[in-house]
Amino acid sequence: MSKYIFITGGVISSLGKGIASASIGKILESRGLKVALMKLDPYINVDPGTMNPYQHGEVYVTEDGAETDLDLGHYERFTNTLSSKFNNITTGQIYNSVISRERKGDYLGKTIQVIPHITDAIKERIKKCAEVSKADIVIVEIGGTVGDIESLPFLEASRQFRLDMGAENVFYIHLTLVPYIKAAGEVKTKPTQHSVGTLREIGIIPDVLICRTEKSLTDNVKEKISLFCNVRKEAVIESPDMDSIYQVPLVFKKQILDEIILSHFKLICKFSDLKDWERAVVNRALNPKHKVTIAVIGKYIELQDAYKSIYEALNHAGIYNDARVEIKRIDSESLEKDKIEQMLKGVSGILVPGGFGYRGIEGKIKAIKFSRLNKIPFLGICLGMQCAVIEFARNVCNLKTANSTEFKPTKYPVISLLQEQAKLKDLGGTMRLGAYLCKIRKNSLAGQVYGKSLVYERHRHRYEFNNKFKKLFEKNGMVLSGVCPRKDLIEIVELKAHPYFIAVQFHPEFKSKPDKAHPLFSGFIQAALQFQALGK
Ligand code: GLN
């Protein structure tokens, strides 16, 4: 039978609950346990796929094509787990399923209520994830902050879990903030006390408190938190800000958080000191030999979370190449007006990520032209590939008004909708989603960086390269180096007369890990380092 850890957050949002959950997954996995990680999101959307990145940040796509919360990205990067549609639940999904069962008559004669019907549906979904993953330990992160109205059903379901499964099988961790007040010169525990008080009102008594803090907690402060919050002193774990998020598992390990959890569950596991992780990831991330600057030309650039996996994948490629990757975030709209040479000064690589809608497109195209002409390493992702195709059509093939039909009606629809997409009416969950096989052409740059000819990569888009233009593009020097064989769709394009110009219709960033950088990203950073060394 699986054991369950519920992770809640208190005081404020953005404390890094996802990273804490992923780090707990890491330290338990390193002890030889099979873990699964889940995120429960309190919003009413069925999934984040229909939300603007400004609202939600990145939408993380799983292998099976679920559009999910970006915390699932942390789970996959920190651990060896593979998430699926079973790992992310939203209030919208829960109500959807309960209401459709009610319409079918499954609850005939009854009044449908939050308790027990909604909470039962939540518990079923958590147990389903345990069943599908066959995990020893299921780590369930509850979105939002304790005290929010909308997360109450999830908290209530997690309270019931201990009653249903037995106290020895369920563990509660609360992540909280212990702020440092400069004027008083001390850290304050009151917000934590209140937050734990609110949890206790709901019936949840945390077994561990993880305290996010700028200053290290003294013994006295830990004792105070322990006393007022009714948590053993050794279970008050401090989590200071770190230079690299990949240090967090080591911080928890040092405070024997894994032992505290295992002893509650009465599990005896193999020893692990996480030295491999420390050597291969942390030490390399903290002490790189080189430094290189990469421009990310995005349209949601102000928001740190909008390109989370891309930034992480760049970091991983830095770790691989022994380099610190400085990311220069450039708003593509501003690039339309400003002098590109100035804005891209000192940049050794240009990455154009995914996105939707016409806003900012011309700036992206301008940056791509700049990288093509100046032979600056370029990596285009999804919309980034579509823009590279438009740029090539306009400026090399001389199709001056070429465009994607997503943006404008055009005589030269080099990017267009497939028939199967054009017929669709619903917008939620209907894009080309999840992993598809891609066949890579021999003797291509893609073949060289991947070192193999068949790969699976994850997708999230509606529009595709228009095969009518294949011949013209090839004639003009674009290499169509990756194809989805089942649908004959172009997945990778590259340029011959360029050291590293490659653009992909899929999202390689979702499969990059700190100790296993994605080849397209590690090749990109390697090329950027070479470009930098040439002193251009
Ligand atoms: N808007 C484009 C499409 O739907 C690209 C999507 C993306 O970059 N994820 O095809």
C-alpha cells in the first residue's frame, strides 16, 4: 500500500512549494523508494491550457499530452518520475466529473455536496495516482495558501485521508515563511503560528514545518516555533534562499528530513548521501569555469515563470558545458522598435521560445534574421521554429508576405492549420499535445547533436509547417532534418551555412534534466561558447 505526504503552504504564495515537494521526492527516491508527485490546483479551469501565461506561467506538457501545472516540471527534473494526466488535479476536473456523474444518475436521490461528494472525488483521484504509479510514497502538493477559500475542499480531503488510511500512512508537511524584520533585527514566528493555527482549525496537525527564511534560524527560534506550533523541534526544518534550486535536496538531507519521514512511516531503507547529485549537479552549477550570455526573445518576458522549463534547460546545458548561462530576457515587442545591434550586444546565442498570437512576432523574426546573417547560434522552439520558417520564406525565398495563418491571411501560408485542427470547435485540450516520434535525417546537425535517428519529443501547438513549401525551402538551403513519420510533419529545420541554427516544432525543454541536459540545449550552449571564443 502507498503512503501519502501532503504538502501545504502558508503565509504567502511563491515560497517554492513545488521545489520543496520535488526535493522531498528526490531525497526519498535516493533512499530506494518509488515516489510519485501530484499537484492539486484549486482553480476552476479544467487545466491551465486555456490560461494566459501572465495568469499561470508556463504550461508543462507531460508525455501523454496533459497540459499541467509547471510544478510537474520540477518533479520530473528533480526525480526520475514521469508524470501523466494522473499527476495534476484541478477543481474544474473534480466538479466536471461529479456533475457529469450526477447527470447520469449515479447519485440518484441524493443531494450532491462538497463533503462527501467533492472530497470523495478528490480522494479517488489521489488513490488513482497511487495505483497507476505503483509508488511507495505519493507526495501531494496542495496549491494555494492555507486560508484561501478555494483550496478548502483539497485540505478537507487530505484531512480525511489520515482517518481513512491510518495515521501511520499519512504525513503532513507545512511550508511557511519566517520573515526577517530588519528594523527589529530579528526573525518573526507569528505568521507561522497563525498559519499553523488555521491548519489546525481545519483538523490538520503538521508533522514537519519547512521554514523559508533569509536568516538561519537559531535554536531558540526553532524551540519557539516547536512549542507554539506543536511540532517536534527536529521537525522544524529551515530552508534558506540558495544560489541554486538544486541545493534544496541537500539542505533537507542535512537536516535528516528523509529520516523523519521514514521513521513516521516505519520504513527502513538503504543509505544514501546524495553525493552523486552534489557532484554532478550542485558543484558544477555553483562553480562553473566559463560564462556565456544567451538572449531569450519572448513575449511574456516580464514573468519569471512563463518560460520556466526553458530557463532550467539552459541552466542544465550550462552545467553540462561547465558554464554559467546568463540569460538576457528581451521583450520581442520592444525589439521591433529598438536597435537590434545594441540590444543583442555581447550575446552569444539567441533563443526564441513558444507562444501564441501575433503580438511581438515581428521582433522575433527580426532577431532570427540577425542571428542568421551574423551566424550567432540560434535555437527556435515551437513558435520560434514557425518564426524561423517565416523569416526564411520572406528574406531568403523572397516570399515577402509569407506568414502563419495564425497571424494574418496570406498568399504564402508557410505555417498553417491541418484539416483535423481546422474542424475543431473546442479550444481546451485540442492542440497537438504530448510525445510524438520524430525521425532525424542522417548527416544533419540534429542527427549530430542527438546522436540517434529516432526521438520522442513533446508537443503543444495547432499550426504546422506547410508541406507545399518543402521543395522551395530545400532548394534555398533550409534542411528539413526531422519528420514525424506518422503524419509527415516537419519537426526540425536547420540551416547549412551556419554553425548552429536549429529550430524545432516540439518542446525539448520539457525533457531536460540537471544531470542530463537536453542535447539540443547542450549543443546550443557549446556553439555559443565557441562563438564567444571567436571574439565576435
Ligand atoms: N501558436 C503556435 C501554434 O499554436 C505555437 C505554439 C507554441 O509555441 N507552443 O502552433
